[in-house]
Amino acid sequence: MTDSRASSIHRLRKLRSDLCEKEKLRELKRKQQAWLVEQVSELKSFVENDSCTIDCVKGKIAQILKELDAPGEKNEQ
């Protein structure tokens, strides 16, 4: 009986740990999506601005791609 109870507790702890890990991943994905929406919105405002050059747009796209390729690293631009 004690062995069964210990096994149940172990399974519950594993489930809790798995659930916490999944929630962390969901939160990370939400933050990444919010960041990407922000960046695309900025890019849209660049394009709508008559004084914006093609180099400005290319730079922003390069910055977005660099962040998507290596999230969290410092981007120098």
C-alpha cells in the first residue's frame, strides 16, 4: 500500500513538473509573439513614412531576422 502511495505521489510530482514546463514554454511563446507583432508594427510605420529609406527597412528586417535566429542575444545596430 505504501509503495502504491509513493508511486502515486511520484507520478503527481512528475505531472506537476511537466505542466510547469509547458506553462513556461507557453509564456515564452506569448512573449515572442508579442515582440514579433511589435517589430512588424514598427516596420509597417517605417514603410508608411515618406522619409524612410530602403536602407532603414532593410536594417529593421535584418534586426528582426537576427533576433529570430538567436533570441535573447544582444543585437548591435
